[in-house]
Amino acid sequence: MGVERRASVLMGAHEIRVRLGGISRQRVYQLASRADFPAPVANLAQGKVWLTSDVEAWIALRR
């Protein structure tokens, strides 16, 4: 599995911002703190990361 493929499996706050149309970083963290938002799969030094499939499923239920 190449680097590009692995990167598309995970999303950080920046990727979520872009996916949701350029919302603010603060808004991403507000959404991520909701009980219905997917749990992160890791909490790295650069921040939390989520499975892209989990985030996409969450978005699909709300749009």
C-alpha cells in the first residue's frame, strides 16, 4: 500500500475542514466533541486522526 493510499484512509482536522467546505478549525473541534461524531483512531502529536470512512458516514447522515 503506497503512501497516498494510506493517507486517504485517515483524516485529520485539516482534511475534515476541507471536506466540509473550509469550516474553521475551531468548528471541527466542536463537531469532534459531539457524542455522535466518530471516535478518533489515534491521538498523535499533531492531533487526532479519524478513519475517513467513519467521517464520511457521519457527514452522509447529516447532509
